[in-house]
Amino acid sequence: MAHYFTREEAEALLPAVLPILKRIQRARQQIQQLEEELMIVQAQAMNNGHHLQQHILQLQEKVILLADILREAVLELQQFDCELKDPDTGLIDFLSLRDGQEVYLCWRLDEERILFWHPIEGGFAGRQPL
């Protein structure tokens, strides 16, 4: 059975959700940086750069480690029954009821409180003030 959050319940979770969300963002940023570096080094290795194979393996291992950290953080966030919609902007939805209809309470990392809601199908573009 779905858990429906009140605004107060969802806001009470924000201090616990915030560090997990930041960990997710850091891991994603580091993975993106490593993948960019990996592409450059792999291209260099194609031009008689066999000496770069060890470096490529090290970069790949770092990506795998960060992917594990990312996966664990996402699982940890899911334990709060909220939905991560956009890790880059820190967008999270909390299932709620409004006038008997299922909706999402919508919060983004740069917001101090939960100020918006949107219909299930509406997404971020359908956000409306509470």
C-alpha cells in the first residue's frame, strides 16, 4: 500500500534526504568527469598508446566504485519512500493526496521548504504552489 505524505511529514524528511542527495550528485559528477577522461585516454591509446592500458583500467575501476556508491545512495534514498526525479537538480517527489487525488509534493534542492505540488502525470512543468 502506498504511503501518502503530508507536507509536514515530507518536510521533516528533508534534513535526512539532503546529505544523501548531495552524495548522489557528487558521485554522478565524478563519474561524468572520469568518463570524459576515459574517452580521451582511450582515444590516445588507439594511436600507439598501449602504455596507457594501466591508466585506463584504473579509471574504469574508479567508475565502477563510484557507480556502487551511487547505487547504494539511491537505494538509501528509496527507503524514505520518496522518488528521485532529477539527480542533477536535486528534484524529489513525495506521493500525497490532494482533494482525494494522488499527487506529488515536489521539492528541489535549492528550495528551503516544499512549496509546490503537481499531478502524477504533470511532472515538473505542472508544478503549482501549495
